[in-house]
Amino acid sequence: MMIRPYGDTLNDGKVQVSFTLPVDASAKANEAASVYMKKLGFEECEIAHSHELSRGFTFFVAYGTSSITVDFDKIVVDEVEKGMDFYEVNDYIKENIKRKLVIVGACTGTDAHTVGIDAIMNMKGYDHHYGLERFTMIEAHNLGAQVENEEFIEYAKKVNADAILISQIVTQKEVHIHNMTNLIELLEAEGLRDKLIVVVGGPRITNRLAIELGYDAGFSRGTYPEDVASYIAKKITGKTET
């Protein structure tokens, strides 16, 4: 099935784009933004909005039409299968693992955005989905934000964690890639990588990226606590059975 973006009419190819150019706000700046849109391959370009962010920088919201189509049937997505609900996870752990799972989570490195890790770990969770602290068969430890990878690993060792979960929200200059890579290198150096389930989450994290960097799984937008718990529980069961 071939598809195009939709604006006012199905498959009209209308696209909204926002970007910043390093120039003062002016009519010339607007024209430069329009030319840039056309160089990207858009037709019927329109600068719907522009304003000065600061001296020498102007923000634009632009519209254009694209003739490019995508064959939806050929799209392949590598993502973690969504699993059990809150009650099913607890029953699964009780029946198959027969003890509480110990999960340590944190927003590691310089990242100070706790919204992601709190949504998964905190007892109240979010969007009517209980966090890992609420699961009767999970011992959850939320270390908060800006936790150094070394400190994070030491804590996981102290509580004999089964799995560790990090949240990476800030991605400017690929700081998340460097931090994620550093964590895996530290775990490997201590001989712990194969002894722990290592999971990462964030709005720009994909399962494919996580696996490429040495993680067991990666979770992105739309993930709930039970999705993470389901994966960890089934992963541990799989390790036990092999």
C-alpha cells in the first residue's frame, strides 16, 4: 500500500516543517526559508510563521507538498513485543520465577529529566498504569537523575539486581550514545554484562539502537511499566530455561 502525508485531502502530500536559520528575522530570511524548503524537494512552499529567537536566529514554521510515497507494506519495525498487564506480570513472576525481581532504574549521566524513569518506576506510574514500585513481585529501586554510571552499577551490585533500567531523554550532540556506550563498557569490564538484563528507554530510543549498543532491549514512546516488567520477567525465564 503506497501512502503519502495527509493534510486537507487524503494523499495530498502536505507536510509541516519547523526549523531555525542563523539569520536575523526579515523578509529576506523568510525567502531564504522558502528556498531551503524547495531545495529539500517540497513544492507549493509557504512560510506560515517566523519569529526571532534571539539576535541572529530566526525560527520558521513552513508548509510544503511532497510527491514522495512510501510502501507501507514493506516497512519493517524492530520493537519489543508488548506483553502482560499488571496482574498477569505479578502472577507470571510468582509462578515461574518464584521470588521478587530486583530492578534498579535511574536517569544516568548528566541527564536530569526524571519524567521517563519516574513514569516507569514510581508507584503511581502514569496514565492509569501502575509503576514498578507498585508490583508485588518486583523490588524496584529508583535512583533518580544525574546518577553516574559507576555509582549506578555499584548500587545494582549491592542489591543483587536482576535488571537495570536507564532513561535517556537528552540527545543533543549524541550525549545519550556516549553515556549508553560507557555503561555497557563498564559492565563488561566488571564481568557483569551477561549477569544482568540491561534495558534503556527514552523518546528517541529504538530497540534496534539499544541492541546495536549492547543492550537487551530499548523502549520508546508509548511504553508502560507493565511492558518493561513483562519483558524482564520473560527474559529471565528464558535464561533460566536455557
